[in-house]
Amino acid sequence: MKKLIFAIGIMLCMAGCGASKQNITVEQPTENSVKKAVVTETADVPQTQDGETAQNTDTAANDTIVVYFSREGEQYNVGVIDKGNTAIIADIIAEEKNADMFRLYPAVDNYPTAYKELTDYAKKEQAENARPELLGTIDNWEDYDTVYLGYPIWWGDMPMIVYSFIESYDMSKKTVIPFCTHEGSGMSGTDEKLKQMLPDSTVLAGLAVQGKTAQKNDDSVKQTVKDWLADK
Ligand SMILES: Cc1cc2nc3c(=O)[nH]c(=O)nc-3n(C[C@H](O)[C@H](O)[C@H](O)COP(=O)(O)O)c2cc1C
């Protein structure tokens, strides 16, 4: 049902929310590895000369990682964005938990940047039960006890690349904490699905944030995430 509502939403959006053809370029990296959280507090934080926030230089082994998938480009309800909705939530979690980060990219990026094309592409990928190959690896996977797993809801489910990730790494004995962004479906049962898929992991209840809300990236979004993290 939630999928159907979303499908109707897509049609309305195509008709009315200005999903015009534009030249949208999104750079995909050629290499991918674990990153440190980006810290935005001012105290003791290295700043680049032009004032940009630098990455956390703490090199101590970390037991928490945020793994997420997210797309820039044209997205439902928010137009063309240069930072994905899920990426925004992932950054907040990583900063709060001082966690490492690994963003899921496909080894070969065929995802369209125009919204309608992306929905068609994702639908096909889902119908084929595809497992897109991942770019890069988490070499120190055994260091992590806790995995925050983030994704946008695509057609009522996790994007297939998230399944690629889950099946590529030993998730047993890890605590898996899902979070997603969406435009009406909430978690869409994905946390329950993860529980079934990962019987040897501890899967906690997820956080679902509307993509449009996440994109604001304001204090209220940060507070929502902090409140959810409080008992984790
Ligand atoms: C291929 C595709 C399918 C989507 N399917 C759904 C859906 O079934 N339910 C929903 O609520 N939102 C759906 N959305 C909206 C996204 O979940 C939402 O825009 C999300 O915030 C995008 O996150 P990102 O910017 O991190 O990629 C879909 C978006 C795309 C591109």
C-alpha cells in the first residue's frame, strides 16, 4: 500500500513539482574507504585556512561505524540537491557518536541523476533482485561492534546496493541500528526485514526522517537525531 501511495506521489510530482530535465552532474569517486566523522564543533577542531571544517584526526580505533547509501542530484520534493538527505542524517550520527563512516557507492555508477530516470532504474534493479558491486571495502570490519545503517527508501524497500553490503560483510554479533529517509513510507518495514535477515545480530528500532525535513539540516533535525541517539 505504501508503495502504491508513493507511486501515485511520483506521478503527481512529475506533473507538478517541476521535475524538469536539467544537466545534473554528480561526481562519483574512483576509490572508496572508511572516513572519520566530520566534526563541526569549534573547540580543538582543526580548520582549513579558508575556514572549512576539517575531518576528525582522531586515529584511535573506533568501534562504531555509520554505513550509508545516499544520492545527490534530483530528488523527490527537494529539487536538485548537492548533499543527499540520508547523507545529512549520517553525518549528524557520525558526529554525535564520533563514528567512522563508509558511504556505499556502486563500483560502476549507472544511477541516473534525474529523478524520474532514477525511479525507473531502481524499479528494474529491484525487479531483478540485483546486487550492484560495491566500490571499496571496509578493511577493518572486525573493529566495529555497532553499525548504523542508513538508506533512502526506494520502492518501499532498501536500495539493492544495501543488500549487496549486508551480504558482503559478516554482520553476526554486531548491533545494527537502521535509519532511513523517505517521503511518506517511514521505515517501510525495513527494520523488521533486517531483523529477519540478520538473526545473529542485534537489530534495534530504526529512525525514519522525511527527506524534505532532513534536507533542511537545521537544529530541529539535529535534535531529532540526538534524541533518538540518546539511549544508544
Ligand atoms: C528510486 C526511488 C524510489 C523511492 N521510493 C520511495 C518509497 O517507496 N517511499 C517513500 O516514502 N519515498 C520513496 N522515495 C523517496 C526517497 O526515499 C527520499 O527522497 C529520500 O530522502 C532520498 O534520500 P537520499 O537523498 O539520501 O538519496 C524514492 C526515491 C527514489 C529516488
